[in-house]
Amino acid sequence: MPEQRKSQQPVLQLDRLVRTHGSGATEVHALRGIDLSVFPGELVAVMGPSGSGKSTLLTLAGGLDTPSSGRVVVEGTDITTASRRQLAALRRRSIGYVFQDYNLIPALTAAENVALPRELDGISARKARASALAALEEMGLGQLADRFPDEMSGGQQQRVAIARALVGDRRLVLADEPTGALDSETGESVLALLRARCDAGAAGILVTHEPRFAAWADRVVFLRDGSVVDETLRSHADSLLHGQAAGQ
Amino acid sequence: MSIRHGLLALLERGPRYGSQLRTEFESRTGSTWPLNVGQVYTTLARLERDGLVAPDGEDAAGHTLYAITDAGRTELFQWYERPVDRANPPRDELSIKLAMAVGAPGVDIRAVIQSQRHATIKAMQDYTRLKATALAAVESGRSHERDDVAWLLVLEQLIFQTEAEARWLDHCEARLVRLSLPADRRAAEPEPPQAAAETPAPTTTQPRTARSRRG
Ligand SMILES: Nc1ncnc2c1ncn2[C@@H]1O[C@H](COP(=O)(O)OP(=O)(O)O)[C@@H](O)[C@H]1O
Ligand SMILES: [Mg+2]
């Protein structure tokens, strides 16, 4: 990934990001100055104990909350100084969210759910449907297009939610415990899809406390009490089995 | 790790010579447990002494071949059926290290835990990538499919093992943080679900099988 970093702009850049709730005696430092960049093609996992600031980081990155100080730059636009209209457009066009509870609209089919953000963006219903079908097809979910959420398994719903998060040319997907409600096999298929979307050029942040899912990421960032305490980089796996791990 | 039984299992498929056994053993396990030829020959010598294998002539190139005996076959199938012995859990350096770090002067146990967590998660990232490659090979039906499946299973075992280690480290940290709170606050804090659900005492020799989610 280092070659990529030199030649490409980050999709998401967090600069000295601080979020403090309340004041005085009840002050809570949810984030204490986070620097993080996520590049095209990169999946970054965020791990840390409960209350360490993982969800706060994601909501700030997605423009759903405002930092106390610091910058959030998405595809070159500082969303902390953008107008409300600009921010709304950026949220619709550039950023996709996946939450633990899939948040599909029960009255809409998979294709309609995926088409919705495009329609909200002012694209004709026909075009939105075509791009939704294409997105589902590309992710191997074509056969689900006309099913309603309650006709799908949890894993299928979550994969449709990822399709919705990345429909159009949105390139940033923010996933907060997307595998939380799934069994491990199904969780794995959701992760495989997220990984594939990043391999195809999207940038992703995955909040998880499951080490097995974090291991799909290119980088794992550890948060504690609102600060990054450590991060791993991906190494060359070939050296692994001949190094220290071979003796385990 | 039972090299003896590994070699018997390969010989059960037909006579083989020493370096061939080594190559096949490694391609099965993806070089996870590298063998040297010396280990293979000393193991073959012991198997022969115990009547579990017997020399079986030479191949065209003059390699001495070994074949499994009936007694060897009986031993092999008993091995497949027998659960792995847990009476003496292997000494684990990490457990010993953390046990020593508790209350050790000048040692920040959370830093010890984090440095191990880093290494453990990184190993998992690497295993996961190897697994994705192995899975692609198996699903494409390419090459030595049997070896690829065997390698996949070995990798997944490594992933489960490192996962258990990572979970245990999280548990240790949560436990230590909790124990370091003043007693009055501790009483007020709800018991974290994980701490409640997991086997607390490291003194037992039972394998830890309890798996729980943290909030
Ligand atoms: N709206 C809020 N008001 C006050 N404190 C909050 C609010 N949202 C989050 N927090 C606090 O900020 C910290 C980080 O929370 P969060 O980002 O949800 O952590 P995580 O997702 O890692 O569990 C916690 O101490 C939490 O209690
Ligand atoms: Mg959270």
C-alpha cells in the first residue's frame, strides 16, 4: 500500500479530532486528538474497549456529529466548515454507513432500498433502479433484488446494506459493528464483501471488537480513552511462517 | 506435535522415501511446522524399531522406501480416533509472562498486553490473507486440491488460536482495569458481561471453550 499512498489523496482524513461532551464536572473526553487517514483501497479496523470512542469517531467521520475541534476532510472537502447543503450532498454522494441493525426500510425491496440514496440525490427513478440492480449484481446479490427485508436472512440484509452504502460512486464506507448480530460464518461473508469493495477501490473503516474480523483489515487501529494507542500495519505474509510464529 | 503419526498417515497412502515424506508433510501443513530431513530419518528409525513401518526396497532412483505395517495402520487409526491429550497443557510463554507481570515493579502490564495484542492481531491479519488465497485456490479447483484443503484447515486453526489469544488479552485487560478501581466504585459498576461469562480461574487445565461477546 505505500505506493498507493504516495500517489493518491486520502478519501478520509481526520486531523487532531477532538470531541468533548458536556463541561465542567460532567465533561467526557470522547476523542482526544485523533489523526487518521484512509486511502482508496484501504480497509482500516478500529478496535478498543467499550467507551473508547469508536462510534464517536465514525459519526464524526460521516458528518453525523460535529467535532469540538479538528478537521474531517472527505474527498478533499472539510466537512466541519462545509455548508449544511454541501454536507448533505457529501453524505449522500460520498459516504455510506452500515450499522449493526441493518437499517433497511421494511416496506421497500432490496433494490428499492439500494436505489433510495440515488433517488434522494435527484436521479430519475429508472436510472436509480438500474444502478441499484447493477450494484446488487456486482456484489453477487442480484437474486435478492425483489425481496423485502423480512424475506432475507440477517447476513443477506447486511450485505444489501453494504450495497446501499456503496451504490453510485460513493467511496467511503463506515461500518459500526456490522457483524455484531450475525453468526460467525455469516459475519465472514459480510466481511468478505466489505473487503472486496475496498479491494475494488473504496475506503472503509470497520469498528469491531471481533479480532477475527479486524484481521481482514489492512490496518488495525487501537483506541483507548479517546486516543490511538497503537496500530498494526500489514506485513508480507510469506515471511510469517518462517519467523517467530512458526514455533507457536 | 506428532511427527510420528503424520508420517504414518502419509505412508498409509503408499511407500515413500525420507525426503519425499518431508516434502509432503510440509505441503500438507503449508510449512507451518517445518521438518528437517534428520527429524524424518530419526522418526522413521524409531517407527521401524517399534514395528510400525518397514523398509520396502528402493525406487528406480535408488531411494530407500518405507511402508506402513499392519501394526502401524492400527496405531494410525487409533490416533485418528483418540482425542489429543490435554492432561499436560503445553507451557505457554504468554501466560507465564502475564503471571509474572502482575504487580511486577517497573512493569506496565497494560503495555505488555498491548504489545502482545499488536503482534497477535498482526499475525491474524497475515493468516487471514493467506486463508483468502488458500480459499481462492480451493474454490477454483486448481492444483493439488487435497493439499490446499489441508493447508486451509491448518490456517483456520491458527486463526482460531490467535483469536482465542486476542480475546484472552482483552479479558485480562478488562479484568485488571476492573480490579484496579477502588472497591466502592467497583461495587457500583455493573459486572461486564464478558467477565461474568468467562471461566475466570487460570488454574484449571480444562481447555477454555466459553465464547462470549463483549458489549
Ligand atoms: N451524547 C453523549 N453525551 C455524553 N457522553 C457521550 C455521548 N456519546 C458518547 N459519550 C461518551 O463518549 C465516550 C465514547 O463513546 P463511544 O464513541 O460510543 O464509545 P465506543 O463506541 O468505543 O463504545 C464514552 O465515554 C461515552 O459514554
Ligand atoms: Mg460503539
